[in-house]
Amino acid sequence: MSGFRTLLYKEVLRFWKVAIQTVAAPVVTALLYLLIFSHVLENRVEINNVRYTAFLVPGLIMMSVLQNAFANSSSSLIGAKMNGSLIFVLLPPISYGEFFLAYVGAAMLRGMMVGLGVLLVTAWFAPLQFVAPWWILAFALIGGGIMGSLGMIAGIWAEKFDQLSAFQNFLILPLTMLSGVFYSIHSLPPFWQRVSHLNPFFYLIDGLRYGFFGVSDVSPLISLAVSGLAFLVVGAWTLALLRKGYKLRY
Amino acid sequence: MSVAVSIQRVAKRFGSVQALDGVCLEIGEGEFFGLLGPNGAGKTTLISCLAGLVRPDSGQIGVKGFDVQDDYRQARRQLGVVPQELVFDPFFTVRETLRIQSGYFGLRRNDDWIDEILENLDLAAKAETNMRRLSGGMKRRVLVAQALVHRPPVIVLDEPTAGVDVELRQGLWQFVRRLNGDGHTVILTTHYLEEAEALCERIAMLKQGRVVALDSTRNLLERFSVHKLSLRAEALERLPEAITRRASFCEGYLNFHLGHVDEVEPLLAAIRQAGCPIREMRMNATDLEDVFIEVMRGQDESLAEEAGDVR
């Protein structure tokens, strides 16, 4: 596993060297969402007896974890593909399993760091509870893992930055934003509630909220099962691509 | 001599292009081996197969007895590849790049060897410089350094001197020669045939994915040995037809292609005898470039015959 350790270290160093862009910036973005939405909605909306600003925080945390985990592995892979430096990780004796663990691990770490950052800066704005902290950790990690894997798939598949950006803007962004970050899906018409139940990110956000408030739209066990299954499927898919050498080894 | 690299009937097709068409080669341990061929001949594809970057459709490749597919971990440890493209990771300094590359091969605390490589490649002063800030030649040296961090017994250099200035080229060859002297097997592809002639003990020429010539450099040169004699003389109209028939005229020069040095003296005597004083004369031995052109042309003809093409 020696190659794995270094590859993980390299992937972490890569985003840490530009932490202003990769960690600080998304925290500020989440803070802006919080300021704007809480200003508009704080006194008008209350969900499951939770004040709107407090309700919003876990959603923003999970959204930040998801988007940054995806951004990390996808941008690292496409960047290395575009500038040709991917060859440096293809030549050494690194197995596809190590490859997967290193990229997904670094993506999860960045997701967790941004998520923690969002938690810290928003703590001033809303009194938070931590009813079930292990659930918080579990959902954040699984979310980071799913998105780190999806980011790998997108980074391997995309041949140009605009293809990656299409993946990100037309798929990842709508799925994360429409998964209950800003609202409870119970406020939606029945049809859209059912559609939301098909979105795996909904379970991640709902599960994370359960960890904070002890209340959620669906049972956290169901959320855990769906999220875990999603991670297994996406992870297995990524491993299969890596094993085949799809668009990496010809 | 034991075998460092064994390539058996390797074939690879990309769409409609047969990039490699049953290539067989064996490269001995400690050899300095040249892989030559025109653009698109399959040199880089063959090297990529060797390095595990391309998976052949059929055939086997072994490095020091380890199969590059089944035993890829061991095979890749034996191999240091300097890629053709000038690639680099813009996030890191030279030293970070080399430490990371060492780590990929499971080597931590590799700084003594890294320092030695940096010293030998004249990179020591740039060790803490970010890759982005290096000149093209410097980046090329880092690529060589990266290929050597794990002390591979087999070193593959894919066009390492393309776009490199004379000084670096000389320094690089000195270093690679020393590595070869220390027992490393070196495989080189290059477009500079004088480089291959000066460095390689044995040469394979590739064309359209096939090996069309494979021999020691000396044998290749001898096999196609021609001495080219060019001279300028006066009163050429007096030359007998027996001589003019053997010559070609170009820019005021009479050019003769002679199979052997012994033919020179009788020819000069005949010219003098005809009453044509020689004013200027030069002679060239065959170089690899002549051999290369000859082999490629010969191959064209045989390929044309195969295809039933009458020209």
C-alpha cells in the first residue's frame, strides 16, 4: 500500500496548496447563502419546530461536502489528463484499488474540511444541537465518498473541461440543490415529493439533519441504507472503470 | 547475456490503424538499444505497451522476466520511462515532484539518491523551484530524474532530446552513458540518427508496426556500406562513357557510390588518365541516415510487392 499513501498525500497536498480556492471559498459561498436565505425566511418559516436558519445549516454543510468532494477528484483527474501529468501515476506500481482509495479519500477529506468550515462560520447565526453526532459523521463521510467516486467517473470520462462542467452544472448541481438543502420536501406538492425520494442526495441531507435535530423527513436508517447502497453502486462502478483502464490505459 | 525486455508477437490496433503488427524483440541486460522509425511507425505505442499504458490486443511483454500485465507491480519497478511529451504537475516544486514519484514506488527517505540525480542533471539549484517556472530544457531534465527515482534497471527514453539545446543534450548523453556503464539497460527512440549511431549498440527499425531491420549498429552500417565520393574536375567532356555512366551530376559535382574503399584509387586514376584534373574532392562513409533511408525504401518496395502494386 506504499503507493497509496503517497498518492493520497499528493492529492491532499494538491488542494491544500490552493486552500483559499478549494476550502475557504466554498465556506464563504455557503455563508452567503445562509445570510441571504435566513434574512428573507427566518421569521416566516419554521420546519419540524426548527427555526429556518438552524434548519438550513445542515443542508448547507452537506451541500458543501458533496460539491467539494466531487470537485476535488474530478478536477484533479481532468487536470492531470489535460496536462499529461497523469502518466506519473500510471507508470508506478499502483493498483486500481489504491488509486480509487487515494482519490476518494482526498475528496472525502476536502469535503469534510469544507463541511467543518461551514459548521464553524455558521455557528454564530443559529443555535445548533448535536443530537446524534455519529450520524452526522456517517452521512458526511458517505456523502463525500459517493461524490468523490462520481467525481472520479466524471474526471475519467470527460475529455475537456466543458464536458466536466456540463456534468457538474446539469447533473450534480441540480441534484444537490433540489434535494432539500433549502426546504423540507414536505412543503412540496405530492408529485415532487415522490420525485425527491428518487434523489439519493435527499437521503444524505435528511440523514445529516437527523444527526443535528433528531427529526427528519424519513427514518435515518432508511437514509443510511439508501446512501450506503448508493456509495456501493457508485464505488463499484468506479472500480470497474479503473480496472478496465477506461480512458486511462488504452 | 540474460534478457531484460522480451517482446513476443505484440499486436495493437487503434480503430482502423494497425499500430503494432506482431512485433518480436529481445533486448539483453545492459544493452544500449535503439528503436528507430518514421513518425507513426509504432515506436511510442510499443513503449507504451512496455510501460503498461497501452494494453496490446495480443502477444506478451516481459521486463526482467515479469509480465507487464499479470505481474505489473514487479514489471513497473524494473522500468523507468522518460515520456516524449514535456509534461509536469504544476502544483509542485522539483524536489516535491521527485519525492512524490519515489513514494509511488514505495520509497520514502530517498533524498540521498534524489540529491545525486539532481546533481548529475544540473538541477540542484532548481530543487525548490516550482515546475511551472522551469524552462523547457529544465523540465526535460526533471522528467529524466523522475524516471530514475526508483533506480530502475531498465530505462526507456522516448525522444528525450527533441527540442533540447546542444549543451543539455551532451550532458544528458554523458549521464545516460554512465548509467548504461553501471549496468542499466537503455532503450532509446530518437529522430536524431547520429545520436543513435553514436550511442546504440543494437538497433531495431520499425515501420507500420513491424520490425523491418534488427541488427547491431555496426552490422547495419556494414550491410548498407556505401562510400560516397564527390569530386569536381575540369574538362569533363573528355571523360569516357564508362565513367560517366557510373556517376551522377549534382550542382557541379560528380557523385559516385562505391561499394568498397578499394574502388577509389582505380577510379581516380581513370579520371586523371582521361585528362580531367581534379580540383576538389570529398568522401563520406555511410551513416545511419543512409541505412535508415535504404531500409525504409526497401520496405516500401516489398510492401508494394505484397500489395500487388506495380510501380
